[in-house]
Amino acid sequence: MTVTVRFAPSPTGKLHVGNARAAVLNWLFAHKEGGRFVLRLDDTDRERSTAEFAEVIGTDLAWLGLTHDAYARQSDRFPLYEEAAAKLKAAGRLYPAYETADELERRRMRQRARGLPPVYDRAALALSDDDRARLEGEGRKPHWRFKLNQTSVAWHDLVRGEVSIDTATVSDPVLIREDGQFLYTLPSVVDDIDLKISHVIRGEDHVVNTAAQIEIFEALGGPIPIFAHYPMIVGADGEKLSKRLGSLSLESLRADGIDPMAVNALLAKIGTSDPIEARRTLGELAAEFAFERISHAPARLDPDDLKRLSTKLLHLKPFEEVAPDLAALGVGGGAVFWTAIHDNLETLDQAVDWWRIVAEPQDPTISGDPVLLAGARLLPEGDLTEATWQPWTKAIGAATGLKGKDLFFPLRLALTGREHGPEMKKLIPLMGRTRVLARLRGERA
Ligand code: GLU
């Protein structure tokens, strides 16, 4: 069997860490199995789907590096859905119902008041041809419901194990609205059959849909894919993520300078038995992907993890990879400078500050400290190298009787203007002898 999976977003909004997780998990599984990843736009909702959202989804996926092997758009595929609907009607599995939303709501309220589950009572199945003609004569248009088998539907879920749902506890799902618009349920099944989807990997909010959809697969005579439903993401304190989604849209993470591999790693590892650690490539994450590692408990998201992973990835980046970005920021110094400072960066643009500190004149921060006076006197002749620092500071220590913080703090402050930063032994060769001497003397240099 060729593994074929799909990521099926509706272009009715932006991708955020919640819905992008489906993309990441499907992509990783496909690539682990040498399979195919289909991007399917679920755009049957003509009022809410927009070309702009579709475009941002494309940009977001490209940013994450989640390439697709095939692309489908449901709005291009209506004839297939019509054909499937006709087949279901002919088999007596799709029936017209005429209740308005208000009538249905009132019925549900009565059911709840009587302690009954608010399941559709199938009143429409009892309508005669005359009843229907009368209702349509009143100007009502039917919506169409799928007649469930009202039996136990069971499957082996790759995350949840054995699942069984009694479809007698579920309302017959509406597949076609009264304005003729297909809702998600049927087109998804038709496409999964037509695009030969082998595995449906999605959030557990779809578990009940799955029971109904399995019945639709059967009614259409299509092969039933393997299902995997992962638990939803919640905030660190267990609350629903939806409140924070604005700041967790991929678009805003991109604008914040978050590394896309930080997003991939977080979404691959969150809610699994693996630690949340940075990985440099999607290939590494794919090799580590396994359904068995996905926990049954909700996945807790700590947005700080994104920053942590992004910073870690920055530290792991070889110079060649960041060279164009550094050049664009006006940062020089080549690989030597990058090696000296990269472990101290949280974001790439902080490299600019360090470049100014080593390469451009700075106002003095302190002067006259005995450590600085001794330092200027004892600075060896010739070019400064990484090997300069250790014997030089040892000599300053011997001359002043100072050590530890008392010795190193004034040097760092005078030379960099900062209390913390990269290793001094790596910075002083980049500053050069003249600048180091002048800064020790309290001059602007
Ligand atoms: N468009 C559906 C959603 O975004 C797809 C769900 C599925 O994977 O079947 O929820």
C-alpha cells in the first residue's frame, strides 16, 4: 500500500499552531513511510472561503517546508459530490428534511427537558410524498441527511486503539444544505476515496465524524482509510488554546522571527513521550515520528517553547546558512565573528549590536579602574589572538591582586559596554589592538 495522507484546511481563516499540527503530523508520517502528502483545500463553504486565506495557507506551508505531492480544491470537484449524492439517494441513504434551524433547536430543547439526548428524531423519514409536496408548496427547500445505520461502528485507531461508536447516539448528519451547498462530511469522504487516501490523521474533535464517515465510505463502496486521531492542544494551564490563537498564527510567528523548524519541532513533539527538542531538519523529525509516542492526554502548549527552540536553532546554525541574512543586516566579520557571538543570540538581529560593539566606535562606559590601567600597560605587543586573553588577564591579576569578577567585570564593561556577552577571548581579536587599548584608556573608540 502506498501511504497517501492529506492536509485539508478550510481557507476560512489563518493557520495557527493548532491547525498546522495536522499538516506537520501528516507530512512527517508520509515522509517516514516514503508516501505522498496531498494538500486539499476544503472550500465548499463559498461564503467564508477566500482566495486570500488560501494564499496565506500556501505561504505558511512553504515557510514550514511542508511540500505537497498533489493539490486538490473541493470547489473544483462538485460533479464528483453530486454523483456520490445521487448514489446515496438511490440507495435510500440520503433523505430530504424540511425543518428550519429554529424548529430543530426547539425540538432539541424539548428533548433535553425530558432528559433525552438531543439527537435528530428522523421525523422527515415519515413524510409522505404528499407531505413533501405540501412543504415545498409552502416554499420550503429540503436539506439532505445521511441515514445512519444506528449500529456500532468500530475501528482500530493508530493513536486511540480500539474505538467504537454507536451511531444510534448521533444525529443523521446533514450532507447538503437547503441552498444546495455541500457540507464538509460527504466531500471529504468522496475525496478520500478518489485521491486514494490511505491514512486520515486528524484531531480527536473528528472522532464522531469518523463513525458517520465510515458508514458513508461503506455506502459508497470505497475502501475505508486507517484513522489516527490525536488529542487537542491546550494552553499551558489547561485552558482552550483558542483565546491565544491570534499571536500563535503562523503569520505572526513568522513576523516575530521564529524559526520555522522551531514550529515543526514543537508541533511534532508536543503531546508525545519525546522531549520537546530542536531538530535542524524535517527529515530528522520524520525519522522520529511514531503514532505510539502520541499520548492520550491533551497536548499542553507553552508558547515560550517556540522561542526556546528558535534560539537553540540559531545557535546550531552554521555560518554559511546565516551568511546572506547577516550580510543583509550589514554584519561583517565572517565565520569568525559568527562563531564568537552566535551562542549569545536570542534572535539574529541581535548580531547587529555585537557587530557594532566590535567594529564601530563606542562611547566609554568606565575609565580609570586599576584593572584597566594595568590592562593597558600589560597588553602584549602585536596582533591580538584568542590565545592573548588568558596570559594577559593572568598578568593583570598578578599586578593588581584581583581575581574573578573583580578582575573580569571591569574588562568586559570597558571593552564591550555590556555586563554579559560572548567569550572575551574571542571578541578582542575582532576588536583589534588599537581599539582595545583605547577603550581601556577610557577613550571613545
Ligand atoms: N477541513 C476539515 C477541518 O479543517 C478537515 C478535517 C479532516 O482532516 O478530515 O477540520
